[in-house]
Amino acid sequence: MTKKLFFTLMLLSLVFRTTGQDFTGDWYGRFKSPISVFTMGIHISEQDSIYTATMTSIDQNDKAIPCDTVMIDHDKITLTIHKLNITYTGILDTNHRIKGIFSQHGGNFTLNLTREKLEKFARPQDPIKPYTYQEEEVVFKNNIDDIQLAGTLTMPLQGTSFPAVVLISGSGAQNRDEEMLSHRPFLVLADHLTRNGIAVLRFDDRGIAASEGDFATAITTDFAKDVEAAIQYLLTRKEINPNQIGLIGHSEGGTIAPIVAARNPQVAFIVLLAAPGYSGYTTVLDQVLALNQGNSKIKEIKKQQIEFLDIINNSIIKTSDDHQKLEQDLIRYFKKIGKSDPEIKATLPTVLAPWYSFYIKFDPTSTLKQVKCPVLVLNGSKDKQVISPKNLLAVEKKIKKGGNKQVTAIELPGLNHLFQECSLGYHTEYFHINQTFSPIALEEISKWIINQGK
């Protein structure tokens, strides 16, 4: 379950300046971390001798984030965003380039800036405009939570009454392309499906990019309500066949899709990509063990992880969601196992979020048993995050136990959690693989959906 290095947060700006060079205007550059490349834009403004600046992670969401401080001293500039632990320090050289270091959470990365505008870091499978199909920016309302969600609807140029799918992203703050590590899996998937006659609606998670709402306080069942709003929107479109609207969920999205399908008869089919068949507790424990295969300390690691998960489960249950006590328990435990203060500070927000406690305790068994529509279940054989075939077989078995025999379960050889062709399947490979989505997996998905309409 991948997490982003660069999160969005609006902050007030404090500005300091002595005499210096002309830093005003737009600057662009890329830096490489151990797991990804980030394309950055920095805009510096001056008004009445007061300087302000914003940073933008172009690859992730294009949101300009105001800096807390802008310090300029002759040819040196320092920018900070305190709550994100970001500092950028650079020197303007005689060639009008800024050579500097981007720092966050203890990591230091070379980030050199020029005036030359940079676009998103592209991958070979990223579709290139103009497309051979219709693309429309859309908004729709989740009336239950009173938030507006923004997305992209793609449809074939010719024909009517198209089958359609809603794409449901995995865990973590995701935009409509499920963008991570310079890959845009949902952009590639939507392009493939639309070229094969299937309309696709993909949208930004609540509180992310152009969608309203608060991502930080949302749990899995909240995201399910957003998907239901997307279905209701598709039902208003005359181009869409109302009897052929399906869902495609990846990772946590593969948990959300059955929740939605179980209570919405409008869902004609679902495709589950790397969907967990067990509780988050089991999934996380299996993930940790898989990522530490061959480690001589595997028994100690397993013991620590079980203790960690038990603290979350038991502290929440015993204290009625007393997050202050949970935070104290976690800090005490992290210190016990030797985590540094910066590591603890970086980890706590994720673990203390309402989503995490819900995810750890939620078991998908009951909703899988209630799914009555046709289901395609796909897992990669080298997935280290949702282990196959364990989860593949569990999902298939639980759906069939509810009386639904319309289940096709396939393990795709050599694919990881993102459905890339890979060597080992570890998350450290994701960025370094140029392929975004295996053509074999894409073909399995489109072929199966088309067959549902026959």
C-alpha cells in the first residue's frame, strides 16, 4: 500500500529577504529518491519587497503549496514547509540555474532548477493525445456526505449504450489516475478499455486534487459511498447502458467494490485486482513476512509485527477509540523496538488515522458472500502486498460460499501488486520498471468485460 512522499497542505507564508539576485518567476526540476522521480515546480513572487513562494509536485496533483518561509540572501535561497518537514536550499549560479538540495523526513535529494518548463514524468504506456475517443472532465455529488467529486469520463467516439466501469483506487491518497511512483495505472487501464468499446469513469479520491471532502478522516465505507455516487452519475448519462455498469477495484478498491456491489443491484459485474480475502490484520502481517523473506531475524520481525497490530486492535477496543491512549501506547512500543524520534513522528499520522484502525479490523468475508453479480478476480503471482494464491483462493471461495457461482479467478504469472511484469515483486522495483500495466492483464480484463455483455 503505497504512500506518497509529497502530501498537500495549505500553509501561511512568512517571508525574509536581504539583498539578492532575481529569483522571481517559475522554476522547474526533478529529483530522484530511492523509489521514485518527482517533478517539481517552484513559483516565487515579490510584491512591495515581500517575497512568497509555492511548491508543486507536478507528477502527483499539481496543487501549489505555499511555503512557510522564503529566505533570500544574495545568491542563496531557502524555502520551508514546516508541517511537511520540507526544506529546499539552493544557490543561483551565473547560468541562471539554482543548484540545491530538497530535504524531507531526513532524506536529502539533489534538486536543480531551471526556467525550462517540465511536464509530468512520462512512461512508455502513457497514452498520447489526441486520443481516438471522447474525454470529458466531469463532477458529481455524493449527496450523503455533501461533497463534490471530480473525475474523467472516457467513451468511444462511435456508438451508443456503452458498457461502463468505475475505477476504484487502492489505499493512500490517490488521484483519478491512481498515480504513484511516476506510474499512472488507471490512465493506462482507462485508455485500453475505452479503445475496446468500454466507457470508463475514474475520479480523484475525496479531498485529493479536484475532489472535495476530507481524506484524512475517511474510512473504507466512506469511499464506498463515493463509488455509489459515481454509479448514480453514470445512470444519468444517456450514452451509458444502465444494465452494464461495473466496478474495477484495485487493492483496497477490491474491498470497496464488493461492499458496493452487495448493496447496489445496479452493479452488473465487478473486477477485483489484488483484492484482500482476509482482514487487514492478516493482510499486513502476511505482507511484512513476504517482504522479509530470507531475513535471519524473521521470527523476531513476526513477533514485533504481531505485537504492533495487537496494540492497535486492543488499545482501540479497550479504550473506545481513545486515540490519545493509543498514541501513548504506540510511542512507548516504537521506542521499545528502537525507532528514532523522526521515524516515530513520520509513522504516527498514518497509524492514528481512522482509516488504519478500520482497515486492520475489517474482514471482507461477509460482503464477499453477498455479491451476486459476475466477478473476475485477478492476482499477480509475485505480489508481495496481497499474497497470491492465498487471497485469490479466499476471495473466490467466499463469493461462492454465498451461492454465487459466476466467479472467474486467475493468477497471472510474474506480475506484482501493480500488475507489472517484474523480477521479485518487491515494492522497491515498482518505480524502476518502465511498464505500468501488463498487456496480458489488460487483455484479460477487457475480454472478460466484453463477454459480460453477450
